[in-house]
Amino acid sequence: MTLTVVGSINIDHVIRLPQFPRPGETLTGSDYRIVPGGKGANQAVAAARAGAATRFIACVGDDALAQSLVDGFAADGIDTGAIDRITGINTGVALIQVNGEGENTISLAAGANGRLTPEQLNRHSEGLNCEQLLLQLEIPLDTNIAAASQAKAQGARVVLNPAPAQALPDALLSLVDMITPNETEAERLTGVAVNDDAGAAAAAQALHDKGIATVIITLGARGVWLSEQGEGRVIPGFKVKAVDTTAAGDTFNGALLAALQQQQPLEQAVRFAQAAAALSVTKPGAQTSVPYQAEIVALLESR
């Protein structure tokens, strides 16, 4: 089986602060780093490190760091043949602040990610002949719809991580087989607050009503609400000391699809993904925190 990820690549500028600054306030931070990121890239790396055969369709700019990013994906075993370099523009950028509790705020500049248009996607249409397609929302919405439509027509399972949170048209949601929002994203999509199990069940049902068979709402430390065709339940997560939550959701998504590619049953695949995400928050950064398959298996076996 093959997994195709269509999505974003960013250069992350990360700084640690004791707390987030208020408007007009200047705080002195520490541990400033430039690291590879972007939701599409993070998820592709997470899937590959968790054992998935992974292809990545994306764009970088013509800045100095672009080639090193692509080389890094290749080193993780990702098929990089569909990553295009766009002249006259920079690779996407994310400015990330991490506070003392490991929480983060993120500001984005799309850069080359905005050039991943449906026309650009069509250059790599053979890459949409896959068993699983993983999408996020840091590229143009029309490109996600085009990718989902083409992959679905060829029998792929279409998985959408609807992040960053935004309202989405039925033209996209009707093509989705599995959706993986967090609580904020689920509320944005459905209008239902996910404060407890009843809220999670109601939000999941609203997404089922859009035609989505499997809804997985990540609940942070509480675990995951897994709902299949309207039947939902909580799967508890792993308790760890969080250092930096950046890319935890991306790690979950990539590892989930890796486990499904390996024919794990859905609930077992969710547990595998939860273990991967738990490991990721114990380290700083985005792709720098993504664990490998052996580490994930070791955590599962230890619990």
C-alpha cells in the first residue's frame, strides 16, 4: 500500500518564552531554533518514520534552505519526486512561540505553499493513484478538493486533518472518508462545543451527517473520541511530561495512517498514533520531535 500526502512545507522559527507576550509587551526568550515544519511535511515525516511507504506532493521556494528540506525528506525514505521548486518565492514560514507549559502559538506565511494549485497538482496526478490520501489546510482549498476527488475516484481512502481550523465546504467534506479534528476544529466545523463526551458525540454525528464514515476527535490529554458510523467511544491517551506540543497532532495523523497501511485494526491504529503523539511532546520542535516506529512500539509494549 502507498500513502500520498498533499500539503505544506514550512521553515519553522521557534523561540521558547516563559509565557506568551501581551500586545505591546516584549519578552526575552531562549533556545531559538530554525527547524523544518509545515503540517503536510510533518505528517509525511511522521508516517514514514512510523513505517509507511510515503509519497509527498508539495512545493518549496528557491531560498537557501529549500534543498536541505527536500534532502531531509528523502533521508526519511519519503518519495520526493513530486516536490516542486518554485522560483521567485520563499518556502513557507512559521513563527512559533512556545511557553513554559509547552503550549504554542503559530503565525504562518504561505510562501510556496500558496503555489500548490490544482494546475500544479495535475503535474503529479499519478501520485494520486494511492491507497490512502492525507490532506490538511495549509494549501489552497481548491487543491485539496481536486486531490480528494482524483484519489477517491481511484479507490483511495481520503483522510482530512482539518487544520488550521476553518469552515469547509461540503464539496470537500463529501469526499472525505475519515476526518481527524481537534476540539477547536470540530467546533468550527459543526458549531458544537466539544467540552465533554456528549459534545464529542454530537460533533461527530454532525460530521457523519456530511457523509464522513469515521470521525476521530483528538481531545488532548483526555485521549481521542473515535466514532464509526455514529458509534463513539473515548480511547484514553498516554500521560507524559509535555515539553513542546508543536506537531503532536501531525505526528498522530501520520502514525495513524502508517498503522492503517500496516493493516492494524482501527482502534489499535489509534493507540499506535496516540503513543507516537505522546512521544513527540516530550521533545522540542516539529519534525525534530517525531518518533520512529521502534520507539512507538517500545512505548506501547511498556504500557
